Amino acid sequence: MQVNYNEISKTYDQVRAENRDVIDLFIDEVRISDQSKVLDFGCGTGNYANTLQKRTKAQVYGVEPSDGMREKAAAKNPYLTVVKGNHEHIPFADNTFDFVYMTDVIHHVPDLGMMFREIGRVLKNGGLLCIVTESHEQIDNRFYVKYFPTTATVDKGRYPDIDEIIGKAQEQSFQHVKNVIIGEGMEIPVTIDFVELVRNKGYSMFHLIPEDEYQAGLKQLEDDVCTGRLKKSRHSGETLIWLRLL
Ligand SMILES: C[S@@+](CC[C@H](N)C(=O)[O-])C[C@H]1O[C@@H](n2cnc3c(N)ncnc32)[C@H](O)[C@@H]1O
């Protein structure tokens, strides 16, 4: 089964939210003011764009291919401008944005060269791009891989690893600034909310593994959480790749 974000949009916000630490890092790293133009590439239901706009009063735009996801984003905040687009076409003029970011999107993009070319076109020279993703090592270290082993295989197949992303960006005139790793090793409570996220297939990888593995893993996870055998775990972390357009 393929990932259908129009379908996922119906429940996405029940199970997914923005990571406020990531937004803090954007604000720390980039001088964002009410004059700044910021693009959220693959904005989904606008969770990051909404919070960033409210905190900074910047002009925040979202590009998103799925109609369902876009509708949710636009309904969230009247100050957001959310338009249809993808890695092949971002419907804005050259040199429009001061800052572009993307959270949990890069594994859906089939052609990184084309994406970096298109983002490089709409980003101002000297502007920053931040890609929030997971390395292959971080994918292997997700605590729930023991319940759903194929998720690691599937995700390492579709997530480009960090060096590959940097290499493709450099081919399109981006300079690598730094990688920032967040959350790694952080203790996280595992509650019924996480079980609910899995029940709703709130991560797209659950649509891509065999159904029998998904059902067996879910049952084991439900048992472990409900009996108190699994109360907490360690976060495998995320990687923020910072790039500057030369
Ligand atoms: C896991 S969601 C993340 C949404 C949002 N960035 C967030 O963090 O909440 C992935 C998003 O990427 C979008 N997407 C898929 N293919 C894309 C492409 N080629 N270009 C841009 N966005 C894409 C999907 O429609 C979906 O909304």
C-alpha cells in the first residue's frame, strides 16, 4: 500500500504535533522578524508553520502537494499562505524567501537534485535551509523497531542518509553549515497515546510494512504498555541539517 496523505490528513493532527525544540532552534539560528519570508516545504497540516508564524509574526508560507493536508493547514491560521506544490514546482518567484525549512518530508521526495534546485531558486542568496530528518543510525535505534522490525528496513530504504543529503545539496550550490542532533537518548514516557498513534497508523511507515507484522507488533505493544512492562524508553533523536545557499 502506498502512503495517501489525503487519507492521513483526517487523523494526522490527533497523533502528530510540532516539536517545539525544533522551532526554538529555528528562531535561535535564523534572525526571523515580521519582515522575514519563510517557506515550510511539505508543510502538511501546518503544525510548524502555524506555531512559527504566531511566535515570530513572520510571513510564513507553506507548500504542500496533498489537498487534504493543505486544507487543514489553511484552516489553522489565517495568516499562513498555503499553496499546492512539490519538489518539482514551488509556485513562487526566484529569490523570494529568507529561510526555508522542511520537517519529516525528505523521505517522500523522489528526486533530491530537483528539490534542491527548486528550493535554491526560491531562496535568496545567502539564505538558510534547514532539513529535519533522521539518520539511518537513528532509525535503527527507534525503540519500537523491536515491535515492527521491518519499519527500519523500509525507512532506511526511503530515507536518504545524512551524507547523501549533504552531497546532493552541495551539487546544487548549497554549503553545508552544520548538523545538529536533538533528543538523542532523552527519556520518553511510552503511554497509551503512543499506542493510539500506532493504532491510527500515524507514521506513514506503518502503511508500508506487512499487515501481519503490524498487527502482531501492535498486540505486543498494547500488552506491554497496558501491563506496565513498557513505561518509558529512549528517544533515538533527530538530525537538523543546516545549509546555506551560496
Ligand atoms: C510526515 S508529513 C510532514 C508534514 C509536516 N512537515 C510536519 O512535520 O508536520 C510529510 C509531508 O510531505 C508531503 N510531501 C510528500 N511528497 C512531497 C514532495 N514531493 N514535495 C513536497 N512535499 C511532499 C506530504 O504530502 C506530507 O504532508
